[in-house]
Amino acid sequence: MAAKKTSFEENIRRLDEIVRALEQGSAPLEQSLALFEEGAGLIKTCSAMLDKAEQTVTKLSKGTDGEPVEEPFAAE
């Protein structure tokens, strides 16, 4: 069975839940280790998602010569 694809925001929410649970310190050692492993996986997944988003932004922001063009962010 394939894992459900979750959004970046869902992953961050779950990571926040894990951090809060670990900070409480009330979970048994085995559960704490399982939470830590899940959190490490979520960090890796979120990092990959951010890298992909950055690559997309860079690709969309290339100038005519193929080099990235930095433009100021215009607040709406």
C-alpha cells in the first residue's frame, strides 16, 4: 500500500505535534524514539519539498541569458 501524499503544511503541523509531545517528556522511551524517527523523516521530506519549490522559483525567474534574475518582492 502506498503512503498517502501529504502537503508541506500537513507535514509541518505533524512535526509541531511531535515536537510538543517530545518536549513534554511524558512518552515512554520506545514511543519517544518512534516519534523522533518520524520527525526526522518529516524534516527530510519538508526539506526536499522546499528544495523543489526553490528550483521551480529559480527556473521561473531566469533572465533571457538563462541566469537567475533577482527581483524585489512586491507586496500586494
